Amino acid sequence: MRYLRPGTLVAAGVLLLIAGLVYSVVFAGIPYQDPTPQMYATWKSYQRIGDSLMISGLVVLASGGLWALVRWIARPRR
């Protein structure tokens, strides 16, 4: 699996993190001041989607960073 490297996971994690942030800002945005229950439910669902994208991005970023650290520590010394 030569194409899957720690840098690939780190880059994918950063992209997911940015995508979640953009999704939260564009679709959810600032909550309404006095929303109806329907408006609040819609806003909350958009916010959950953005949050889950950001959390998954952080998990992928952390796993790629951890993999890179373990690979760097376990590399053969010359």
C-alpha cells in the first residue's frame, strides 16, 4: 500500500476539518434570534453535520499524525 502514507491521512484530515468548518458557516451560520421549532431543528441538523465532519477530520488528522510519529520513531537508524 504505497499510496497510503501518513501525509495522505494528515491532508485528508485537514480537508475534512476545513469542509466541516465551511459547511457549518455556510449552511448553519449564526442561529436565529427567536426561531420557530422548525427553524431550530433545521439549524441544529446542519450544525450536527458540520460538527461531525470536523470531528472526523480531527480523528483522521490525529491518526495520520500518530502514524507518522510511530513511523519516524521506528525507522531504522544508520
